[in-house]
Amino acid sequence: MQLSRLVYSYRYDLSISEPLTSMTESAELEVKDNEYCVRYHPETKTITFQGELQLSGMDEYAPIMSLLDEVVNQEPPVLTLDLRKLEFLNSSGVNVLLSLVIKVRDKKTMQLMVEGSENIFWQSRSLNNIKRLMPTAQLNFT
């Protein structure tokens, strides 16, 4: 199995109406493997999960947890989790997601939106636990 890695890619956006000194840097964070991809899109404040996440225990989830922690530490007012293309998530992965929910809830300045698929079995069973941990979270199933 290939080890996961956290990749930082930087894009520079230049607004034409602003002087050159106002160039801003935004980091797109990514952890991926042959089986999955977790990516943070700073322009939309969205973390997308794709593929199948069935890593063996919390140690193997550490790179993903680091990505999630880094995003939460930025404290975006609204954070969206897009899980619609995450076909499978094992119990360790569910624990990682629920840990993220608790961290967002504890910030008190952040709102959480979760996009899920009603056609993916694990999501219909597990994602409702997010509302138990953070009643203000918004769950949207498509």
C-alpha cells in the first residue's frame, strides 16, 4: 500500500482592480492514495472526499487528520464537507469525521455543512450522528 501524503499546492490570485501589492496566496491541501482523495478547496471552504477510505486504524488516518486540523485552525465561518463521492468509509474513518465535527463545534465561530449522497449506504446510516454532536450542522443529501 502506498503511504498517504499531505500535498500543499499554492495558487496566486491577482485581482485586476487591486494594485500588484495585493496578491493573495491560498493553499489547496490534499491527501491522496490510489483508493481515495481528500482535498481542501480554500476558495469555497470545502473539503471533498472521494473514493474508498478503509485505512487500518487511526495511525494511517493521521495525514487526513492533519489536513482537517489545519483547515479548522483557519476557522472559516462556514466549512463544507462534500462526501457525495466517498463510496466507503470504515469505522476509523467515521471516528475521524466525528472528531472533526467536535472540533468545529468547539470553535463556536464556525458552521458546518455536510453534502452527502442518499444512494451510498454508509452515509445514510452514519451521517445523522453529526446532528447529535452538532445540532446546528446542516446535512444535505442528494
